[in-house]
Amino acid sequence: MEQPIKILIVEDNVIIADDMQSMLEEIGYEIVDNVIVYEQAEEVLKTKQVDLVLIDIILASDKTGIDLGKHIRENYNIPFIFVTSNSDRATVENAKTVKPNGYLVKPFEQQDLYTSIEIALSNFSYSDKGTDNAPQSEDDQVVSNSVLKDSIFVKKQHLYYRIQFGDIQFIKADNVYLEVNTIDKKFLVRSPLKDYLEKLPKNKFYRAHKSYIVNVDHIDAINSKDIMINNTLIPISKEFKEFIISSMNS
């Protein structure tokens, strides 16, 4: 299922933090928490799902936002953006050492915040390019995507959503696009099938046919030539058939 991107705000000015939260919720993002010091942020990251962090560089504690950025880089595979009043060379050079996914200078407008998040998510980890001119409809959205540990970001209309790997049933190659079929939706992604397979968990997703990747957890039935997933017949290669039968018997 689609989940809105979950954002943690780390900002010691309560008025600015509340303003940022209102801006983000109006766009459609979900705020996991709104904290003022390093230690609180550390606890939230440890206990809750966070997809992106907005961090003020100067915090109401001995540890700075740069310390928090370093902690995130070393322990979590998520993007973060520095939000700061300081744009002097020394601060920027210091911030660059932890490789933030964005740097936003206060004061800023809602559009600036949205653009920074959009770019950070788009560029984070792996991404597919060249989807801007592709046809779109309500159910067949062309998406760009980025990989996290247990899920993948997909862009639908103006927001990025997080799709759990377990919700992907099968992927079909269709010319230059892939149809990524989830339990209740279909997305179009511009990517070679082979490259996309490398982004998926190797213990769940297999190349069942030259044009298909399948999630073995969703296979409902099998015969000599096909498997069935959610009432869809998918052709399989001889090698994949032998693999599935051997897995079933082990």
C-alpha cells in the first residue's frame, strides 16, 4: 500500500518548526515528530519509521545538526536536509562533510521546502530518469523510484510514496517501461528489467520469464507453462518452473 513520506523535523525554534509542519502537512507529507535537540531526534529515529529528516544546524543542545547528520549517515539509509539561517562559507563547508541531501536557507517559502524535499528524494540512492514525457493516467502512473531497505519510493503525481516490497506482486516488461503491479495498483517505471531486479530482495523476487519478475510470496497456482498471481496468468521459463517445484518440495 502507498504510504505518505514520513518526515522528522529537528528545529529548536518552535514557531519555525510549527510553520514547517503546517507547510508540509498542507502539501501531503506526514510529520512523524517535531523535536528540538539531538537526543530527541536520536530516539525518534530509533523507535519510529522515518523517510526523511529536516535538520536545523544550530540546536538547543551541545550536539549540532551536523552531529545528527553524521549519526544518520552512519546508522540509517535515509536522506536528510539541513535547514539553517547560516549560509557562510565555514558553515557550508562543515555541513558538506556529512553529505546532506539538501541545504535550505531560512527564511523560505512552502515551494522552496517542497522543491528541496522533491530533489532529495529523487536523487537519493538509486533513481530512474527520463519519465517526464511519458503518458500518465489515474491507474498507470509513470514513476521514478529510489530504494530503501524494505521498500521503494515511487512518484505519483506531485508526491513520493513508499511502497513496501511485500506489496509488489509482479513486474512486466512493456517496451521501454516496466509495469509494477501491486496488490491494488499498477505503476509504470522507465527501467530495464534486469536493472530493476537488482533493486529488489533476492530471496523474494525472481526472473520467471524474459519479460517478468515475480514475487514468489504471491504465487497462487502453477502448471507446466504458467503461474497464477491474483488471477493473472504469467508465463514461466523451464528453469523457473524447476526452481519453484524444487522449492515447494524442499
